[in-house]
Amino acid sequence: MSNPQSEAAAIFAAYPRWRLINEPISVDPMDGLQRDTTLLKEVASGKRGATARIWENPQSLVVTRRETRFPNFKDAQAQLGQESWPVLVRESGGTAVPHEPGIIHFSLMFRQEKLFQFSMDAVYEALCEPLKMALASLGLKPGYGEVKGSYCDGKYNLVVDGLKITGTAQRIIGAKKSDDGVQRSAVMAQSMLMVESDPVAGTDVVNRFYQLAGSERVFDPAVSTSVQHRMAERAADLAPGELTLLVRERLAEAFTQLAERVA
């Protein structure tokens, strides 16, 4: 059996010229969401090299295409829109997730010489390693694990003190055959790190969407946390937004360190 951690290092080593895009919060949440798709297509076509992106979105609820088939989806979308929670649709799977200032999104995307050149586990490890380093630099001890009752659950959640602090997802797209006759693919791994967002309020919005849309899904608001909650005493003197900026800086530093280590 392959070692995901060594494979994760191989991902960084395979692309010696990583580019980090560190974006301010988007003005339009749909623009922020679609930016990842645009970048991924550029990577798949060979127009862009291996890329990482740090970003935030305005308040919105992001759901999957499968969830647009709920019997009352349109009604739920209209009602939440009136409540300042516009409902957007993404390409990847999972469940509904909240976006808002104070939630940092980190995306990793690169082209593969063949489909599944790297294992799914290795891609998740490569995505999460900079996040783990950033959190560790703030005195937190993140690990991997499923968290029963959390929305968008998976074994590559990052967990602190038994509570979910980061969710992850992955998407692969094919590319047209190049001049050499080889059909390559591109992979994108995405994460959302709750920094200054309220995990209880975010889960409540997710649950409200499902209730309005006609689904019986219900998630537990007590099983998620944020960096701010885990650093309550140390973060008490920080003004709103300062902790998010600090985590952004630490994440950028951690990613750069990993990318330069193999350059």
C-alpha cells in the first residue's frame, strides 16, 4: 500500500513552479465560486501551471447540483435569498455549506500526466498539510477524522479537540488530447477553514435550507468549531478580521515553505 504522506510530498515535488494566488474577499459570491472552476480549466488545458488559491466569499450558501432536485428547492432559494443568504450551486459533491467572511477557502489544483497519477488520499494530504502547519503555528493540534453529525463530513476533515474545523472536497476533470496524443487530467482539492465564523449559526443555516427545500437532513451544530473558539483567550484582544488576516498569512507562509522545499 502506498504512503499518502510521501505521495503528498511527491505532488509538491512534481511541480517546481507553484503559483499562490492570495485574493481579497470577493465582491460577488458567484464570481468567487466560479474563479476556482476557471482556474482549473486553465490548468487542465496547460495554460496555467500548478496553482494554489487562498480566498473568501461574502455571505452565501453553496449547494450541490443534486440538491437542486429537492421538491421545494426554488422556494428555499427564494426565501434564503430574502434573508441575505443567496443560494449558489457548485460543481463538486458533498452537502450544503455556508460561505461568509471569516471562512478561509484554500484550493489546490494541478495537471496530471495521466488520470489518477496521484491517489485521492495523497491529494487530500497535499491540500491539508499547509493548513495543518498554519494551525500548528497558532498552537492548535489538528488531525484527520470524520465527525458524526457534521455537514459535508469526510475522513479528511481537519479536527481540533474532537470538533470539525475544516471540510474538504475534490474534483477531477479531463482535458483534450495534446499534440503528443496523451489525454491528461487536472485535479482540484478544496477546503474551507472556519476562522471567525460562528459554526453554530452556519449549521443552523444549512439545516434551514434542508427544511425549506423538503429534505429530512439535519446536522448537529455542536460538532463544529472555529479557530477563534479554540483560541478564545489569545484572540480576545484582536479586532474583527484580524485573526482571519493572521491565519491567511500563516497559511501562505506554510504553503510557500512546502513549495520551496521541493523547488
